[in-house]
Amino acid sequence: MNSVEQILHSMDMQYHEKRANMARWAEDSLPPLKISDETKVHLDKKILCDMNEGTRPYRPRYVLPDYVKFIKQGSEYLDIEPPKDLYEAVNALMVLYRYVPSITGYPVYVGQIDDVLEPFMDTVSEKEAYNLIKMLLINIDRNLPDAFVHMNIGPKDSRVGRLVIQIERELKKTIPNVTLKCSEETPDELIKYGIESALENIKPYFVNHNLMTKDLGEDYGVVSCYNSLRIGGGAHTLTRINLKALAEDSKNYEDFMNNKLPAAVNALADLTNARIKYLVEEVKFFESSFLAKEGLIDLDKFTSMLGIYGTFECVEIFTGKQMGHDEQANNVAEEICKKFYELVKKEDAIYCGGTNGKHGVHAQGGLESDTDTTPAIRIKYGCEPDVFNHINLSGRLHKYFDTGCSDIYLFDETAKNNIDGMFRVVKGALESGIRVLSINSNTSEFVRITGYLVKKSDINKFNEGESLREDSVVLGALTMKNGIKERKVRNI
């Protein structure tokens, strides 16, 4: 059978999965876009990676509609009037989600939900508000079965934000992912409430609001894994460099820094711009999308994301030492991150107004196909230093990645009995410069893979051949084989 027949006859896929795979097959049947010979060489060496986005991009990778604007103005295309109460607001959101595109086929951003819904909280009773927000979260989990779907709350305290944390603890589902933006105006008690929840179900993330607003302004969202982008905008595409492969292709550290890395970044920019140009000028996505016509997204707020991964192995190749355990290795890691940032910001970027006309810089969390290569700028699983040295190193590196970087810390079950201690860890991590922080206990049913969540029980079901509703379980099950189980458990 050819690949089309394999999709059609598959017993492991439901109808919507077959439809999505058929669309991907059709896209990839077209010849690749025109890129330079140098870029092709880097791709062939697997130094560059296009994240399996497809040969012909016809929708942006990540889209962040302005849901507040949508609620205020309604939608002519969807025949929705501006909502008057919480019932209508929740219903309007559930309708719009169905029409928001992304690389996954599901919206990666479902809104700064407290800003969207808080104005309607006084239109219903407390019990109705609880029921409606619970219904919204259940609807998202069932109708958008992909763990890259992401919801934001904070930094201000709100009834909606607290209900989201409460209900997510009750539902115990992987979808949606949730972030809590943290700043001086975030009450300590709210952060502690989030910590209690995160030690059970890894929700919410804790986000450095001050660092984010410095890079992107107040109107930003954290989407998909942990990608930071402007609301009303998004990312055309995400491409990345395998620093481990690039180091192995270099004569020495000087050759890497002065020749190989600049050439690789230039090739990555060429690949990225080719994809953006096709999406904007050939497919004309922004001219045809009702989201753009109604002002819910704006081309000038979009950017692209140029990422790196395999930093740990790259540093080890050049120093013989491990990040987090040796000051020379730490210094080399920062030199590489800073150099990458500077090189990316020197490259021409088309249609990237969301990051001031330059490409965004990203620490890419990895794919299920990455073996023996550590995600992003993280320390290899099982090799993590003590938590405070780990936090200090991450704080040095995160500042170079304006469109996304995160760290994941796994704590002993006893951390649940020391919320004040965990609060000091989270606050200290954010104050040190960590951009996005995830915490969890080692006994939790949930596992954070690169940035998305899966349940251990779902992974077991997949490994036993059971068909599951959530698309991302497959990715999680495959990625688990890359050493995640070896994450070091911390004590408080």
C-alpha cells in the first residue's frame, strides 16, 4: 500500500486523525521551497531542522487571537454578537476556538482567560460561574484533545484565575496547559495556591511577567509548550539548530564560535524567511483569514522563532565538563547563548514586527525523535546539580531567549508539606531571571515532557496498543524513551 492507503486503512486512527494525516500527506507531496545551497547542506547534515512543519506552510505555526477584542466586538463571520453575560461569553469562546489554526490543527492559545471572563463574573451567581468555567475547561479538554493548547492567568488576582486552578485540580486533565504570570502585584497567597496545584498536576507554570513584558510588552501570551508571543500575533514558523551536531562538525571551539555558528544561523534565517515569504506572499494567509479581517490577529504582531537544542552536549564536547557542575562549562554555555542571540538579531527577518523586525530567539524543547540530545539549554536528565545551582545557571541563560525558554524541577513528595519552602524556591527562581518555571512532585500522575503534559496511565495505555483521544500522548510516549524518567528528584 502507498502512504495514502495506509492512512485510509489504518485501524489506529479515528476519522479526524486520518483527515489531518491526509492533509499533511498532500502538503508534503509538493516540492520543497527554494533555499540556498548552503542551507540545503546544513539540512542534509541534520544541523538544521524545520520541525516537520511540512514543505508548504499554509497557516502560521502559532496563532494568538485577541480574545478580549473578540468578546467586545463579536464576530460578523461567526454571526456572534458581543456577549452580555458569562453564559454568552463562554459560548462565544467555544465557537471561536473551532476556527483558530495552528501547526497542530488545534488552537495553541485559548486566551488570557481572566481578562476575557472576569468582566462577566457579576452577571451570574458564584455557583453558575463555577459551573460555566468548569464546562469551558471540560469542553476544551474534549474538543481540543491536544496538550499544546494553552491558557493564561495572572499576574493580577481574579476570581476566574482562582477558579481555573481549583477546577483543574478537580478535573485532573492534561488539557489545557495553564500558566500563572507572576509579578509584584501577584499575591503571595495566589502563588502558593498555584504551587499546591502544581505539585499535584503540574499546573500552572510560573511565568516571569517582568522579564516577559521587558521583551514583548504587556500584551503577550505563553502558548503551546512555553512559547512567548504577542497577543493578536503569533509565530509564522519555528526552526532550530542542533548544537551537538554543529559542535561535532567543528574543528574546535574557536571554529564553532567564529565560523560554524554564524554560518548555521545565516542558513537557519534563510530557511525561516523562505517559509514566511511563502505563507504571507504566496498563500496570502493574512489576506484570506477572517481573524485578520476582523482585527483579531495582525501581521505586524507576528514573528518567527529561531531555536537551539543540544546545548548540554555541545558544551561537554568543547570543555569535557558538564553544565551546572563546572564554572568553565557554565561560562561556555552562556557565551554560546549570547552569541546565538546576537547572531540571530543581526539577520534580516521579514514580516516579524512582533519582535521589532527581527527573528525571535528560542530555546527549543525537543522532539520525540531527538535521541542522546538534550532539549533547549537544559541540563541532561539525571545530571542536574542541586536545585539552587541549577536555578542560578538557568537565570543566567534564560534572558537570551525572548520567544521561549523554560526549566522543569521535580520534587520529592514531601514538598507538598512545605509550601512555604516551595514558595521561596519559585520566588527565588523568578527573581534570578528564570523565564518560565515548572514544578512537580515525583508521585504525580502527570509528567511534563518538554512543555506539554501527559498522564503516566495514558502512556501505559498507548504502549499497550490502546487508541487514545489526545494526540500528544503519542509524542509523550515516544519522548519518554529519551531519558525523562531519569530526572533528578529534589528535596526541600
